[in-house]
Amino acid sequence: MSDSVDIARHNGYEHSSMYGSPTTGPWDCPCTGRTAHSCQMKTFSPPASLVNGFYPHMSLFQWFSDLEEYHHQQSWSPPESYMKLEVLGQGTFGTVFRCYDRKANREFVSKETNARSATYSEVARNEIDTLKCLNHPNVIEYYGSFVGDKIIIVHLEYLKGGSLLQKMQQSGPILEKDAVNYLWQIVDGLAYIHTQGIVHTDLKCDNILLDDFENAKIADFGSAVKKSTRDGSEFFCSSDAQLGISLYWSSPEIINQEEFNQSTDIWSLGCLIVEMLTSNPPYWHLFETEFLASVEARILTYDSFRLIPNGSAAMKLYLSFLLDENKQKRLANGTEAREKLKQIFSLYLACFYHRLFGFQDEGYQ
């Protein structure tokens, strides 16, 4: 994106100075590629709370306890026999169980899908193929799978914090200072996903899960698409988009069945931000048919001042780079989204430490 566009967008917004922000790098996963397998040779990936340093109040004992738990995870895979404790959710494509391995004394999640349905089977296999070679602290961890004629089972890590959607259902909209904390982690995971040539296509609060330390992890890759890309400009055909995408979070090009690229996730990221701050995505009050017709006619306004009227000037500015209906002007991928977040919200870290000493910042009350 050109400097002139950046300068133009800064007009009317408060200035945010640069201070620096935490980031993490990609984590490679050497997988076997077998239909049923477990990723036991993953590179060690510490919790995002430890990498990013968002929790200065965490004691040294907690730090090493968390570190030990993550080392423990690397050498474990689900047994053939395990106990199902409860149903965590049931959707169109299957049922999610919280499970327990008594021998290892640990919990995990199993997603069961009816393999007799060609559509459901395709979604489950797609999630397996996508997750089995991903390894990043802000992406849900994949432990293994079983693919049979009648059922497909995907084993994943159990995240006790639930989803961002569940958090909002319990406590209401997320405060912006907390939303920024989650954003650091979400865009870091998204940047990694995009470097692997993957488009998630279904980013929303329901698909962002939290662990015990409020670390955010991107989940639900059943709708993801992947191609071997040499650069970030390659387009995907409209037919590449899988079933399961969520209407109010989907980019105009997805809804209008046009060619798309990784910037479609950037649009969804913008809708996710609106959802975090207001409890709902943009235009959720419209009926689906009315929403579809409005998107096709291009009569909806995605002005950040209207979408998040109570948001800070910095957040409104950042959102304007995400919710641009012209995908050529929108941020291209997760790496650009991470860098733009770092540029605009670098002052946030300074404000955080200022508050520790009794200072207040107007934008983060």
C-alpha cells in the first residue's frame, strides 16, 4: 500500500507515535502427511503470553509451570481408548467432545464428523490437511486424527477459556485495551497462516479460542483453502471457498463469488474487531436476503466512525485499513495487518506501563 494512501487516511485521526511491539516468528512442523497420525516432532512453541510478555504480573513459578506444560504437550498423542467427559458443542458438521486420557492425566478435544456425508467428510478432511502441518502458539494445536468409512475424528488441544464469543455472552463487549491484547495474538497467528499459503475464510469471535492465560488461538479450519503461492498476490477462484463461511464476516468478493486472495481474511478480521467491541459484526440486524442484496448493490457503508463510535481514534484508523471494499487498497495479508497494528498501536504499550504508575490514557479507559 502506498505512502500517499497512508497519509491520506491519517487525516482526521489523532496521531499515534511509534514505540515498538512484541511479535513472534513462524514455527515449522515436519509432518508425515499420513491420513492418521500425530504431530510428535513439533518445534517447541511457548505460550503467547510468555513470548509476547503481555502478563508482567505472572510469577516466575507460573512461567516455568507453563513452560513445563508445553514441553509435556510435545511428546503426547491421544490414545486409542479415552473417556468422553462432555459435549462442548454440536454444529452442522459434527460434534465436539471434551475428552480425558486417564493414563497421561490430560484433557483434549475430539471433533467427530459423519463421514457418510460427502460434504461433511470434505470439510473434516480439509481441516486435517490444513492443521497437520501448522505449528504456532496462536493456532490451535492438532494432535492427530482417525479417518474411517463412517466417522472422521480430529483430536485437538482443549482450551479451557472457551471462545471470544462465549466470553462476550458472559461479560458483554470486550474493552478496547483487552481487544488490542487479543489482536496482537490474532494477527500474529494470521500472519503465520498466510505465510503457509492458507486463507482461513471464516475468522470470527466464535473461532478464536482462549487458554488459561487468555492467549488467543485461531481455530476451525474446515473452510480454509490453500494453494502453493510464490507471493501474496495470487488469487483464488470463487469455487475454492468451502462450505461453512459466515455471511456477516465474509468479504464482498466472497459473497459476490468473485476471485479472492488472502485479503479476504483481512476483511473478516475487521468484522471480528467490530464484533469484539460491540458484540456483533457489522449489519447483523439485517435479514440474510437483505444483507446479500445490499452487498451485491454495494450500498452498505463500512465507515469505522459509524461501526465503532465509542472506539479510540487509533482503532478507527486501523479498522479503515481492514474494511476497504476495494481489495486492492485493503491490507493484503496478515503480515501487513501485523505491521500496521504495530505502527498504530505501539503507543498502547507505553500507556499500559503508564497506568501501572497511576497515569490515565483517554483512549483506553
